[in-house]
Amino acid sequence: MNMSYHRGEIRVIGLGPGDHRFMTHDADLALADATDLIGYIPYVERIPPRAGLIRHATDNRVELDRARHALDLAHQGKVVAIVSGGDPGVFAMAAALFEAIDHGTPEDRLIPINIHPGISAMNAAAAKLGAPLGHDLPWDVIARRLKAAAEGDFVIALYNPASKARPQSIFDAFKLLRDIKAPSTPVAFARAVGRHDEKHTLTSLAEADPSIVDMATLVMIGSSETRFIDKPDGTRWLYTPRSYGARP
Amino acid sequence: MNMSYHRGEIRVIGLGPGDHRFMTHDADLALADATDLIGYIPYVERIPPRAGLIRHATDNRVELDRARHALDLAHQGKVVAIVSGGDPGVFAMAAALFEAIDHGTPEDRLIPINIHPGISAMNAAAAKLGAPLGHDLPWDVIARRLKAAAEGDFVIALYNPASKARPQSIFDAFKLLRDIKAPSTPVAFARAVGRHDEKHTLTSLAEADPSIVDMATLVMIGSSETRFIDKPDGTRWLYTPRSYGARP
């Protein structure tokens, strides 16, 4: 075991769409004291060079190799920034990193990992086009969509899942999902994300208790591929591998 | 007609999840010289008071009334910032604003509107949990999901729709969607969003030409409710009304 690995860490950073103005302050801060920069060339080139930052630009499209490289650098004590366009969690490097950890060594699970979200292409495009994405739905349309999303094996995110006006809907939604999806499907209740009272509950579709859900909770239900990674400190990561159907 | 309305404008701004560090530079800039601030109280309260900024905090949950208020202020020459948590295009104020314009006067369509995207709750929660959202898919899984998404009447966004390795997929995808969805369904090809060579093509499912799609293109296919708003300058907005089944 390498005694230095506690010093290293990995930050997976979303650069948003092309222009720097669409980056978050959080992403800028995460880049500010990184020692090593990893990513596909067009993304690495968006980051101005500076003393103390080693750029590992690569034309390697094999995300798992790039993730392994980041883990090796972190084990050497480096503060590694992996950069992606858009959001790093949407068809980008975050899932590849967790997949590498899932296939990796017990020591890999000791490395502090932080994911820094970015504006995804879907949200950026929608903003330029108008507002194609959002509307409120009556229950019959929600039920139709939940059924379709479950049958399509999508990862499902439920916004505004509970309100005084419709307290029963979240229970109906879980009943519907339990009729279609496996009991072991991972479920996350992420409450007040980005606020001081943030709280996450990780569970399974069989064991999830929808009564803890309120309007500040984002409910996420996994696909058949979504899985947990257990960490030595007793916490867990939730991720969906890049490679569909390729469980370790 | 009010001679001053060309001076006003509306900016719909995403504040992201709770903490300011998750806002974009773009959102900060859009707020910097606004004259009027409109939004649901908890979101307005996130913005520090300053001289020259009138705060119209409201506990009014009727988004269409709030949108109409913003339009009236813009007609008076105000630079109106409408703030939402998360992304303004996802279950938030952008769709309500365009719905108000769709129901509004011809003069409403002269007001400059800019949507400033924010980190949506889904991406923020995913970042905290690990990477539950993203994976690559073989064509049979893509086909299954496209069919489910079409049958669920979702708005569909296709990422990375064309590559040298799989040039046929985008044609197969449009063939599949045309078998299920109405020919008049709005389609947008948004290329290089946020870059200097950004380009949008707005069309219908019947008339869309997938051969113009490349890896820098985000493809968006509307739900049965998604519609265009024609502007006097010949351009169009694309939006999905907040109220499902309530076309003007």
C-alpha cells in the first residue's frame, strides 16, 4: 500500500457548453488548485495553462483507461481534475471513473471523489430554443410516462414528487414502478441538494419509503444496470456503468 | 402601442441548486444590470438586494400570472429578471413565460427574451450521489428506449447522435420515431450550442433531414404538446406549455 494516497483526490468537472460563461463558480474553484488535468483534447484545451498544472491531454477515447490514469495519479498524491464538456454525469467521465473503481482495487475506494456538475447540452440547447422541456402533468399522463420510462429501462428522476395538493401521487408512482422494475433496483432520495440541510437516502425499490419524500426531494430510480459501490467508511456511491450489460 | 417596449427585455435565469457557487457566470451577469426581479419568494431571497433592483417577491404559485407581470414590466421598458431554482427550462418559469406569450398580444412577441440555463436538480443530485445517469448503449437498447420514450410522449433529447462508428443510427432512430409520433411533431437540431459557430435548425419530424446531424448536434424531438411561437422577425421559439392538454 502506498502511504501517500490519502493526499490525492479526484474532481470530475463539468465545463458546460463551449463558452466559459456557462461554467459554474464551483467548477472554477475545483480547477483552481488542481495539480493534474485529464480529459479529451478539446476539453483540456478550454482550460488556460498555469504553473503547477500538468496537462494530460489525450486523444484516447477509451474513457476507462483515462479514469484508471486519474486513479493512478491520485494514488501518487495528485489533485486530479478530469474535465468533460456539459455535465460530467451525462454520457461523460463520471460514470467511467466509478466503473474503473468498481473494477479496481480496495485502495481505489479510499480516494476522495467529487463530481462538479455542469450545464448539460440538453439544458443549454433548450435555453437557446425556448422552453421545450418542461410542463406540469396530470396523473394519468404521469402514470403513462412512468410506465414507459420503466419499460424503456431508463434511469428515472422525479421532480416535485410530493405536495399538499397531491400527497398520494408518490405512493401511486412507487406502486406502479414496483409492478414493473426489479425489487433490488437502487433508489435515491436526494433532499435539499446544494443546501446546508442536504440529506441523501440510498435504498432499493423494495425497501424505499415514499413517506419521507417532500417537495425538496429529488427521487432517482435506477435502470437495471444501476448499482452501488460500497466504501470502507460505510457510505456508498450510486452509479450506472458506461458499458451497458458489462457488469464486473 | 407603447413606444417604449423595445427598451425592455426579459431574462429567465436559473439559480441552480441552493448555493451560489453552483450558479454560472452567465447567470450572475444576467442579474447584474436587471431593473426588476420576479420570482417565487425563496428564489428571490437568494439574490442580494442592491440599489436599482426592484424585488417583486411573491408567494403566487400561478406561474402564468407571474409571467404576465414580467411581460407588462418589459413593455414599460424594464429589464426583468425572472429567477427559478435549478434550470428555468425544467418544471420552471421559462415554459410559463412562453405560454403567456402564446396567449398574449402581438406586441409580446417583440420583447427580447433570453433564457439563462442553470444546473438542474437531476444533475446536482447525480453529482452528489455518484454517476447514476449516464451510460453508452448498444443499438437494441437505444431502439427499446426510443420506442418507450415516444410511447410515453416525452420530449426526447438525443446526445452524440452521429459518429463515424455508427453513421446509420440517426437514420434508424428517425425511422422508428416516424412510425410512432405525429409527422407535425417539432424537431430541433441544435449545433455547437454556446460556441461561436452555434446553429439551430427548427423543423418537423416529417421534414427533418438527419443527414445534417453530427456529433456536435443535440437533437430534440417534441412531445404531442410541443409547439412553435412565430416572431415578427421570422424566427421562432420552441416550447412545451406548462399546462398539458391546454393549447390556446
